[in-house]
Amino acid sequence: MDEQKKLIEKLREQYIKNPPEGMTSSMVSRMSDDDLLDMSYFLNEDLYDDDVGEEGFYIF
């Protein structure tokens, strides 16, 4: 099993056990792999944020 499939399986289990607000476990279980990855990205956007466009000190 490749790494992406392992990640998807792990995320699906995580969100089935603890679905995001406004969702149910059965909704999560029926989501496509792409939708699940998108949802996880947007729920954890701050983890992936690269601060582009943020005010602050930059060295170029």
C-alpha cells in the first residue's frame, strides 16, 4: 500500500471516530478519497500555511 493510501486510511479512521462539526461518521465514511484529503487540508490549513502574503520580516 502506498503512502497516500495509508494516509487516507488513517485520516478516515480519525474523522469517523471524531467527525468535524456538522458532519456524521457515516458522511465521512462515504466521502471520496479526494474529498477527505481536501477536508483535512482545510481543517488543518494552519499546519500547511507557508506565510506567503503575511506581514512580517522577509529576507530575499
